[in-house]
Amino acid sequence: MNIITKTWQRYCNWLDEMGLTPENKRCCVPLDERAQKALRAEQTSNTTKK
């Protein structure tokens, strides 16, 4: 199990180095309508909390 944890951590670190973080949310796959609504709702709630 330790090898899986280490491998996962290396993968996560690589994603961070490449700039592929949740804040960037870049992707070439279009979002379906339900996902777009959820993203808008999340962004709206984040702006109202500030």
C-alpha cells in the first residue's frame, strides 16, 4: 500500500508542477449542461462569500 501512496503523491506533485491545479480548471473536454450549472453555482457562491 505504501508504494501506491508514494506513486499517487508523485503524480499529484507532477500535476502541481505542470500547473494543473483545481484552481486552473483547464480542460479540452466540453462540460455538459449540468456540470456548467454546478460550476456557475460554485463560482457565484465563492464571489458572495468574499
